[in-house]
Amino acid sequence: MGSENSALKSYTLKEPPFTLPSGLAVYPAVLQDGKFASVFVYKRENEDKVNKAAKHLKTLRHPCLLRFLSCTVEADGIHLVTERVQPLEVALETLSSAEICSGIYDILLALIFLHDRGHLTHNNVCLSSVFVSEDGHWKLGGMETVCKVPQATPEFLRSIQSVRDPASVPPEEMSAEFSPLPESHGHARDAYSFGTLVESLLTVLHGQVSADVLSSFQQTLHSTLLSPIPQCRPALCTLLSHDFFRNDFLEVVNFLKSLTLKSEEEKTEFFKFLLDRVSCLSEELIASRLVPLLLNQLVFAEPVAVKSFLPHLLGPKKDNAQGETPCLLSPALFRARVIPVLLQLFEVHEEHVRMVLLSHIEAYVEHFTQEQLKKVILPQVLLGLRDTSDSIVSITLHSLAVLVSLLGPEVVVGGERTKIFKRTAPSFTKTADLSPEGDPFSQSIKFPMNGISDAKSSSEDSENLPSDSKRSEEWPDWNEPEEPEKQTVGTQIWPQEPCDAAAAEPRGGGAETTLGAGVPAALPVTSGAQTPVPGPLPEESKPLKSSPPQKTSFAQSGDDPDKIKPPKVLSQERPLKLTSEFGLGEEFTIQVKKKPVRDPELDWFADMIPEIKPSATFLILPELRTEMMVPSRDDVSPKMQFSSKFAAAEMTEGEAEGWGEEGELNWEDNNW
């Protein structure tokens, strides 16, 4: 026992212990490295039995057999140290029907292993020989009664009679003298003991398992395993195909245990429908039994599992999970069962494992503690920045961005930070509501045209408002990068000289005259040689000049007329209604309806007021596009188009008047 004692340096026993029917005390313990264990304390006079049990535990390795750690001699007795387990008698009340069914299956596998592979017989299969591990598996213990089939003589069985449970003793051993079983039926003794154990456990399953399946299994036990004739008891492996062991939980567990033996088609079919089979199980069962089997390198290497199932396990349930991936475990169970497994997986340096973990890091990272994030998660994630795989580097950078919100940039990035990017934003002030016409909140907007203010509103409010308030008007901000609205206003020039009567023929006596494209004129037009000339505006109705006057003739502007292109005439889509009782000035009321679809543009020259002289008086009518004959020097009447923005004639280069060859000026001073 010295080697075992040196292998396990120290451990600490915890109270209280559990005493088995045989008088054996089982203590929970904590090893020096922090792992949990169980210590079986035997009396010193049972040293031979302890040595035999330790020998079998060390040489027989099976997932359903109790795992041996060490054996030491202490002052209070002989200590047999194993993995952390608890007796089935203690845990039975907390187990579900699926766990009990799975536990019976575990003990069945352990006995088949002893019979077929070890050619051994247990000789004491009972409730006190079964233990439950931390992961929920049932483990077969009590290895001090194990022997080879030929060694199971009446003398050997009587020597261990003090350890054996009377319920596990088959009827053939009740007689004073019985003959040992032949090796071909060496399993018969354990078969009877196993049938007795299962029959006692089935009483707990009434109402939780299908009545037909339960009744069928009980009949099988009585007709085979519990037969009074040892030769009529079949091998235990014949029970594996019974419907009692065909349920979703047990099939999932068995498939995951033998995953490396399955074909690609079998694994694809299994993981494709795994979520449906697992959803019907309890959360406690999934967390305790399936999480260790599902969160490992083998499952992470299956593409169908990564796509169809793992997203539902790598995150806890959420209260408002609309549109999100439905998860299987509650936050409490997720932190208790999944987080410890994830901490171990982050230390696995396999590319496919790291890709899966980082792909779903947002779903579970907030459930780590700050210490776990700083000491385990962050250092492991940072390793990905130095990897040669572009995919690892890319997903690592994404994961670091997630960790910044939890640990802070000082921890993740490190170093001193400085303010480089300033918080600035452009401030644009809109002077008018430019929403579409169909907007229920839209209102009619009135814009001044060529410095002419709203005559209608000024005439209504002129009696109530002071003169300063009447002159005040909001003008668009020149610094705002807005574009003017596209508007077209037709203009018509009324010359002083008499013109052709057809050009100014009235449409009706004393009524409004319709000019151009059906727009009613503001002033009456009379036939004859005389044409109306608007008189000077009253002083109080003169428009407010907010900018220098706009020059409307080529001679005044001083520009070369050959280089000036006529302004582009836009289609008049929104006619403007112009009504007035007076002449040109503030008496004009200009109402502008918004353009329904096109983007609004800013009138850059709205504050430029044309200068109209009496010698060349003409009338500018907004939103009115007309064409008339204007006398020229050569008695040729070209068609002229004026824009309400510039109030200038739109002429082609061929029609524009310039400095002719005959009228070329002589800039030389002949007097010199």
C-alpha cells in the first residue's frame, strides 16, 4: 500500500459519514488538489478483504465500476479512497424515472463486463453495493466479494457471508450443502441478485413509466432471472434489447458514449433530431448527465451538431426570448453545470473547439465571474491573436470587443489612452417645413419672390402691426447647404411703345385676363395703343431690400452677353396664384404649394430685388411662363423667357444682342 500512499499525499475527511448495512463507513473527502473524493474506512482486522477489493478496483477499469484512487493505513483503520460517490440508498429519493432506468442499465453493463471480459462473479449485487457518482452514473462497488467463477465455492461464500446482503443470496445457497456452479452458468448467481435488486427499484417507477413496458419487464424478470433453477437463468446481455431500456435519454447517452464508432450518416441523423429528443427531458437531467457528454471535442467536431444543437446549449434561457435561439437550461443550472465545463474547454488548444466557443461567446460570457474572465478567459482569448489562422484572429478580435464591455478597455487593451476623436456634429437649421405634400403635418409655405413679401398677409395685418414688424422677414441662412426649390415663373414685359393688338387683345371687358398657360393676370389688360404702366409704389408698401439690387439688363451688368447663357427654364408644375388690388409691390400675394415628390432646394437669390426703371417698365408675374414679341433693333421679335429667380431674359446665343460689327465702339480718344 506504500505506492498508493505516496501517490495520494493527503486528503481531508468531511462529516458526517454514511454507514452501510455491513458496518462500513463512507466519508466525503477533499483531496490536496481540491478535487472531491470518497473514503471507505475498514477495520484493521479486514485488511485481507481491503487488499482484495483494492486489487480488483485497480485492475478492472470500466465506466460503471467504482474508480480507485488510493489505499492507506491510518490510525482509525484502513482507508480506501475512490472517486466522489454517494450510496444509492441516499440518492434514490432524488432521482427521476429516466435516471433510475439509466442507472439499472449501468449496473447491467458492469455485470456483463465482469462476466464476459473478466470471467468473474460479483457475489453481492445489492442496494448497498451500488453508488451514484457526481455525473449521475451508477457505479458498482463492494469488490471485496469478487472472485473467479471456479473459486465461488461454498467455503468462500460462507467466508464473506458477513458482508453479503441476505436479499442477494439465491435460493440454491440456502441449503446447507450446495454444489458450485459450472463456469458456463457462473453468471446465474449474479443474475438472481440483479433481478432481486431491479424488482425492488421498479416499485419506485410505478406511474412514471408506461404500464405496458413496466409489466412486460417484470414478467421477463420473473421468468428468467428470478427462476429457482440456475440453469434457466440466461445471460444478462439478453436484457439489453428489452423495451424498458428504449427511451430517449438512454439512447442519447449510449450514442454519445460510442460516438467514435458511429458512421457519418448515423451521426448526421442523430444530431439533426437531437434537440427534439432532449427537449422532453428535465433540465436537471440534461445538466447533470448530458452536458458532460455534449460539450467535448468530439461533438464540437461534428458540423451538424455545431449548427443544429450546440447554439441551444451554449446559452441560458431568457425571459423575453422572442426571435432568439431557445435554450435548454435555466441561468442557475447553466452557471452550475455548463460554466465549469466551458472553463476547461477554453484550455483546449484545438482550432475547431476555439471557433465554436468564440462564435457563441456573447451568449454565455456574462455568466463568468470577474476573476474567471481575467484569469482564464481573457488570457486564453488573447492567444488567438498570434495564431496563423485568419479565422481564429478574426473571431478573436470580435470576442475582445465583447470582453471590453465586461472588463473595461483598460484591462483588455491596456496602456494609457488619449482622446483622439472629438464629439462634433454639423448643425443644420431648417427655415421651412419641406415635408411632402401628403404629410398630414405639412402646412402651406410662403416664400418671398424677388424681395416681394406676402402682400395678402401684410394687408390684413397692416392695421394691427407696427411698421417695423411688417418689414421684418425671415431669410434663409446662407451657411446652410440647402438647394432651392425648383420653381418656374413665367414673366411678361409690357413695353411703353404700342405693340400689335393681337399680342395684348383682351379676353373680356372688365374681367381678369388669362395670360400664358391659363394663369389669371393680376392687372386688367386693355386694347389700344396705350398699355398700363404701373405707377410708383406707396412708401409703406415698398419691399424690404436685404441685398443689393439685381441688375436685369446686359448693359447694367457689364458682362459680355455672348458669354452669358440663358437661364434654364423649368417646367411649371406648381402654378402660383397671384391676386392684387394695387400695382407691383407688397400688394401681391404669392402662395407656394410644396412640391410633392422632388427634393427641396434653397433659393440662393431670393433676396435679390430687381431694379425696375420707368424707362423700361415691365411686369414680372411669378409662376407664369409667357412668350411675346419684343421689338428689337432690327424689328425682329425674338421670344424671350424670364425666370422669377433672376428676372432676366432667356435668350440663345444666336438671339442675344451684343456689340455688332457696325456698332463697334471706338475706345480711342480722337481728341488726343
